[in-house]
Amino acid sequence: MILSGRGVSAVLGPTNTGKTHFAIERMVAHGSGIIGLPLRLLAREVYTRVVERVGAQNVALVTGEEKISPPKARFSVCTVEAMPRETKAAFVAIDEIQLAGDLERGHIFTDRLLHLRGREETLLLGSATMKSILIQLLPGITIVERPRLSQLFYAGQKKITRLPQRTAIVAFSAEEVYAIAELIRRQRGGAAVVLGALSPRTRNAQVGLYQEGDVEYLVATDAIGMGLNLDVDHVAFAQDRKFDGYQFRNLNPGELGQIAGRAGRHIKDGTFGVTGRVAPFDEELVERLQTHQFDSVKVLQWRTEKFDFSSIAGLQRSLDAVPRVEGLTRALPATDQQALEYLSRYPEIADITDRPERVEKLWEACALPDYRRITPAQHADLIQSLYFDLVRRGTVNEDFLAEQVRRSDRTDGEIDTLSARIAQIRTWTYVSNRPGWLADPTHWQEKTREIEDRLSDALHERLTKRFVDRRTSVLMKRLRENAMLEAEISVNGDVFVEGHAMGQLAGFRFTPISGMEGPDAKAVQAAAYKALALEFEARAARLHASGNNDLAIGSDGLVRWLGDPVARLIGTDHILHPRVILLADEQLTGMARDHVAARIERFVNHHISTVLKPLDDLSRAEDLQGLAKGLAFQLVENLGVLFRRDVADDVKTLDQDGRASMRRYGVRFGAYHIFMPALLKPAPAELITLLWALKHDGLDKPGYGDLIPVLAAGRTSVVTDPSYERMFYKLAGFRFLGKRAVRIDILERLADLIRPLLQWKPGSPARPDGAYDGRRFTTTTAMLSILGATPDDMEEILKGLGYRADSISAEEAAAFLAAHTGSAPTQAAATEKNEDDSVDDADQAGETASEGEAPAAVAEEQPAAAAEDAASAEQPAESTEPKPVLLWRPGGRSDNQRGTGRPGGDRRPQGQRNAAPREGGEAGGEKRGEGRRDDRRSDNRGERRDDNRGKFAGKGDRQDRGDRKDRGPRPERDNNKSQPARFEAKPPRKEKPLDPDSPFAKLAALKEQLKK
């Protein structure tokens, strides 16, 4: 082999030296020319540039899968594999000649640079590492070295999420590329991906995303090192090892320099560094990369260009030939040679390949690229099918080709599926472009090209959808252009900036849609706020001028304007004046913010004073004096409801003028409660519950808001839920009485029914229904009706109010009534008193019962049924045995030492019987005394109960009732248990000091701590 370099020039240097641009300029200066490039993608780029110079009719594009051949084309742009072995063109250029040392493709580059020459000029382009080997192989060659146009600097190690914009991140596996691109999308808006496995059209589209500024990051394999002209400022290595087709190995400094050199274009400097799990480069390597000092290429891969087609064995022997020139080495078997090795073992192949032209045809078929990356055996089977068709039919069976093409013609599926289909169709695109392989090559070239383009576009779409946040990328591009962003807000508050959904604007708060993170996301949000600045100002003006009907306070404590939350209420020391916290972004500033805050505060104050007007008027009352003023203060603090037992002394002391002045403000003095009936409606009750919950962190407590619908439905009583916060019953206007809770005003109506029964005297002509002996009574249908309760419920309610029952037989009750009643029982107008007429009696009964308070909403009382005899009222008609009659009486302190008078006797142990609650205690399924303690805790707000509460017929009661001489004959005392006992007020017992070491003292101390 005698090689010469005369007439050959080599332009060598690092990346960004303008070598490719120089070759294009030299080619168009000749009458004809051909240039070979390492990638189909790069060939497309150069083809476009040459067309811009000389016109499309003068330029041909020839690759293994694509041919554009105008009839009068003077210039050809090819991949190196598609370059002819001989040419008559005046100019020949081969780019990236350092690939002649590549183990897989090197022998093709070696063949072209050694043998392909232009008539007038031959130009070799590549790295300076080729200088010595070119001088050795091509004596007389002219070497031109070009310096890099810009500087390259090492930037060290950085996290992927902190890499600067216009960065190319390099990895060497599809999985790693996809993982990095996904991370970049989440953190920085998106990235383009470039892989060798992608079709050229898809790679072009992805590079276009990056070049046009739609994304700021490019994640790629070392494919970007092959001459692609990209606007890259920084190259970051996420991997420094790759699989070269034979083994995993570290990249050498020359390969790293080829990739890092893509940073910086023309005179703009660039940087490189590492990211991810790659260790920082050592100083020596950094120095070599910055100064472009790499090891020279020692040998080039070579394979003979003289093939022996006499037989398959002869062809194999020629392929095994070794070079006889120093500096060349025999290449490892490539894909075509591996396929030949497999096919040579098939007997049917050996039988049919019996002449030189068929051996040559077999070798031509073996050149089919393995786009699908399948095993050599599978690839050989495909080649065998094609070869048999070419030998037996002269062309490839088009029915078989049509079936294969049809299978690939689908654009559904994800990235991997589309990539596999593209690889499949590229195989048939190659077949259609082989001369003489098809009967109608033009049809199939157009067909396969159309399908490949469609699949490539679909793959580009999937890649973009997965790895690019279009919204963020477009907005970032507009921000870089310093353009005014156009914002649009839909009726339901959706915010669109530049046509892209950015989030939701509710009131004065903008909520970005999910998935926006990282520094770029902050910039995009800032852009959205900038675009929304005028909208914030306009909304502030509209709210300031809006009416009260446009604003509302929800049960969640939020103030809403036209349905959107604009403020939140929090509790303060003054329960009727909660604090308003504005819910607005920082972009609402200055006077606009002040106007919004002032308008909302004005609405909140107006709403509370309107809905709770009776309570607000009472809190502002200036005509109340002395005890009346103090009682009013307590009533306001307790939101309109006081248990009468808690203020018994104050009520006794309050004179009639004081009571009258409070009644003018809507206060009612009931038997069990001091309350304001106007607050027992759903709207005031709901607001009262909210205000209490704001002050006591009760919005999340069980039962919050659940009792307001019960009140709105007109229910007079309800089964209690032990999981609910006890205070919510009182706030909603119910009195908690064990298993049932009863509306406060209904309890006062019950007191009106009970009062005449206890005032009736035996022997009087008209006995009210339910009266017994003037001290005890039985339940009536009227009581059950207004309470909406069963007889069992009635027991629980009366016990909860402090009444105690004595059980006697029905016969005994009937005999007693017969002896002391002169006429049929009737309940005429005993309860038909208006509030003003009955208030004194209610006060007297209240002081007797010493019970608490509740609001009073007016509920219609259903007419009572015809009165029945007390004994028969307690006994169902179908009962086989007479049911005992319960005689109810007000409980007293002495009940702690008595039995409860239950039907059938009390069989509980003596200790439990003695533990029966005194008046005002809870009953019915509760632990004895628990409800009483809870009432004190929830309703008294820390006030201690008076020692004199619960005393029947006490001194204060006698004074308040006046001097009433004719009280009827007093029944004689005897040992008859059916005779009621008389309860007298007793002086309070002196408490004995507790032993500080006793468990009772420790328990009392613990309770005091819990109260604090």
C-alpha cells in the first residue's frame, strides 16, 4: 500500500474553531463537491446551510435512510457511510476524522480518508490528536491548525437543580437521561433530550426546543459531541463511564474534551463541570481539558476494501486480512461481518450462494444497519429473508414489506413503544433506499418516510409532554424578552398568563397550580403576580364599595366576599369583638390593603351587632345600675344564658325595678335560667357558637355546628351525643340533661306546667291534671308533648332538673286522690298566663328550684289531651300488672341520705343510694354528679356555687313570696312513707379542714390545677 497526502489538507483543532464552516465555504467555491459528516442529524444541518447558499436544486442529501437528489445537483451532503468510494467531484471534505479510531465505525472513516479524493481539493477536518498519524500515513499532507475561538473554564461540581441556564447535561444511558430530564422538569420547567437512539427528525425537534429558548436545559448522550452546533454555555457531566459496545469504561480525556468543548460558541466563553454522583475532576485533567492537550491517536481502525466475492469463505478470508501499513489495525467484526458469520452457518444460505454475484448480494444485504438493537442471530434472520427474496424474486416481497410497515404505522403508546416502532420503520426506510431492492422504490420511500416522520413527531410530542412544562418554558422565555405578560382571569377565578393556566385567584390570594417548584417557578409566580397587580387594585376598590350583602361570615370563621375568603376571625379577650386577619398576598399593599381591612372590620362589627342585637344592646346599656348592671355583665359574658342556680343570690337581692329594667332589654327570669329568648333562633345561636369556638379553639372540637340544624328544624329536645363538647348544647339553646338535651325555653314552659301542680292544695275544688298532694306531682301528656319525649325520657329530664321520684302503687295513688279530691280533675287555665303575669311566680319557683338559665325561643305548645287520673296515666292498658306511680318532688340536700323512691324499691348498695345527686344534678345514663360538675365547669366560668343553692323553702324564698297566711292545713306527720317529707333550710355546715396528706386533699388540688 503506497499512500500519498499530496493535494490533501487537514484542518485540525479543538471544538469551536469554525472547521465545518470553513469546509462549507471551500466547497461552494468549487463547481462541485461532496462532504461527509458523522451523523445524519449533522448532515441535515449542513444540508440546510448549503441550500441557503446555492439553492435547493443544486444540493443533494444522501444518507442510509434518506435521499434528496435533484437532477442537476452539484453538491452532495452525506453521512460518511453513504459517501461513494470514488467520485469525480472537484472537492471532497470529511468531518470528525478522529472517529477513524472508533472501534465500531472507525474502519469506514479510515477507508474514506485514505482513498477518497477530490479532483481539485481534499479537506480533512478533525481533532489535533490526528496530526501525527496523518503525517505518518499520508506523507506530504498539509496540516493547518486552528485555535479555539473562545476560552473554556472548569466550574467544579454543582447539584443538578442548581445548574445555570443554557446547560447541557451529559449521561450515557437512556434511563439516566430520562431520570435527569424528569428532575429538571419538576425543578426548572423542562429539558430537551438528545439520544443516539432517537430518529433524526425527533432529535432535530428536541434540539429546536432548546435552540429556540423554549427550554433552558438539554440532557443528552455524547451524541452532542459530534459537531452539533448548540448554544450551550455550560456542559455538566452526570456520568463519566459508558458502554462502548464491548465493555463499560471511563471516558478518556480526548472524549471528555470533545463533549466539554460544546460549551461556548464563537467568541463566547464556556464552562464545564460535573454533577450528580460524578466526582470532581482532578487538576491534571482540568488542565488538559482547558488547554486541549490530549493523547495523540496511535492507530486507525482498518478493514480491507478489496473483497473476494468468489465464495462466502473467500469473502470471510478477505475480511480477516490484516493491514500492511504501520499505524493501521484490523477492526473488530462490525454488524455486517457478524451477520455474515451467522448466515454462513445456514446450509440453505450456503446452497443458494453459489456464484460471485450472489456472494456480493449477500454482503450487500449484510450491510443492513441494526436499528432495532436486537441480537445478532435475530438480525441475521431478517437479512436471510431479504436475501432469499432478492435472489429468488429479484426484489423484496412487497407483501411482506407492506405487513411490516403496517405494524409500525401506529402513533399510540409511550416513549419506549414509539422508539421501537421508529427503529422498525427505519429498517424499511433503508431497504426502500437500496438501489434495485424494490420493484416500486419511490412509493415505499415516500411511504416509510411519511410513517417515520409521523412517529418521530409523536415521539417528540411524548418527550415534550413528559419532560417539558410548556407553561413554565413559555413564560420564562417571555420574561427573558422583558415582555409585558398578558393575564386573563376567568369567571371562576382561573388565572391564565400568556394563555397558560397559572393557578387560582380567590379573593386576594393567588394559588399556583401544583407541580411548580424551584427558582424558575418562583420567577414564573412573580410574573403572574406582576400581571395580576392591576387586578388586585381593582378588586380592592370593588370590595371597599360593596354592600353588606356581598359579605358573609362562615361557620369556619372565614369572612367571604362573593364566595371567596378574604379574612379570618380569631378570638380575643372580648368574645363579641373578634380580631380580623386579612387573607391577602403581599402584592395587596398600601391604601388598597388598608381600605380592604377597614371595610371587612366594619362589616364584622355590623354583622355581630345586628344578629346579636339584644346582647349588644345589653352590653351597652347605660340605664342599668347596681346588681342589674352586674347581672347584665354576667349574661353578656355567658352569651345570653345563665343557670339561675349560679346567680341565685343576685336574683334574690335584685329588686323589681332592676328586674323591670333588664326585661326591657329582652331578659327573661325563668325558673331554671336567666336568658334572652331572642337569641334562641338559628342565626344568633350559630354566631354565638362561632364566637365561643374562636375564643376557646373549638372549631375542631366534636359537635361543633352539629346542633344548629337541630335548632333550625324546631326540635324541642334531642338525644345527646357523649362525644360532643358539652358547651355546644348550651350555645345552641339546649340544656344538657343526661341522655337528652332540651331547649331552654321549653324547660321554662315545663316549669310553668309544674308550678300549679305544686301550688295546689288537697281538698281544693279544682285539681290540675298531674297534681297530687301539693308537694308532689305526676307527669302529664302536656309535659310529654312540649318536650317531644317518651315517659322514660321524661324521667331522665326531671332527674336532670333536680326532681326526685317517690314510687307508690297505683291503688294507693287512686285511693289518696279519691279521698282528697272532690271533683273530676281538670287543668283549666292554670298555664294560660302571659309572660308578664307569670314572671313573679317563675321567679319564686326559680328561687325554690335554684336552677340555671337558657335562651327562650318561642315554640308553640300543642293542646294537652284530656286529663286522666294520675294512676291510670302511669299504667298502660295492656299491662297485666299495675305499674307503680312515680310522684315527683323537688330534690333537696337531705336526698343524699334517702332512697330515690324508684319503682320496685332501690336495690343498689347503700353507698350508691346515698350518692344520688342533689337538685340541679344530671341524670339518666350519666355518672352521678358528673353533669353537675360539668355545668359548673362549662357554664359558671369559674364561679363557685353558693352553699345555699338547692334549698327548698329557704328564708330568702319566704321573704320573696311575701306574708301568705292561708296556706291550707298541714298534713300530720306519721311514719307513712307515702306522706311527703317537708324540707327546711338549714344553716350551712362548717367544713372540716382536710388532711393535706389524704387522697381527698390531693384529688382536690389536682382538680384546681386542671381548672387553671
